[in-house]
Amino acid sequence: MNVLSTLISIAARLVLAAASIVLFLVVLAAGLVIFGVVLLWSLIRGRKPTLHTATFRRAAEFRSQAFRPGAMHGMNGSRAPRGEVIDAEVREVREVPNADPRLER
């Protein structure tokens, strides 16, 4: 009985390993096919295929800011001010209705 359960256990593990490898290969093939279709579609439309990595770059910059010297917070969680505060009055700039465009240079 012990030999039979060992053989069944080994067979189940082999089937599970084979199914995992097949699933991995199917997902890899699907990803490559989707990548190829998107690449061909962008080339047919005449656009250069690009990778949008700005999100990863921003995340890396955010992580690097946490480990800079002087980035530690005070006891109450506030940081020291980094520079002067400038108070500017906001006003609307309107166009002159009868302005000569040759005089704007």
C-alpha cells in the first residue's frame, strides 16, 4: 500500500509540473503574439513603436528620494522649508483689440 501511494504521489507531482510548464509556455507564447501584433499594427500605421517607461522612472526617482541624506523627517513629521515662499498677485492679461501685429516684434 505504501508503494502504491508513493507512485501516485510521484505521478501527481509529474502531472502538476508538466501542466505548470505548459501553462508557462502558453502564457509566454500569448505575450509574444500580442507583442508582435501590436508591433505590426504600429508599423502599418506608420508610427514608431515606443516603450512607455516614464512610470517606472518616476517610481525609481521617488524611491531614491527616500534614501537621500537629509530626507529624514523631524520628530513631528515635518520637513524644514526648502526655500523662500513667494506671494504673487494673480491678474488677467487681456489682448488689445486694435493692436497692430507688426508692432509686437
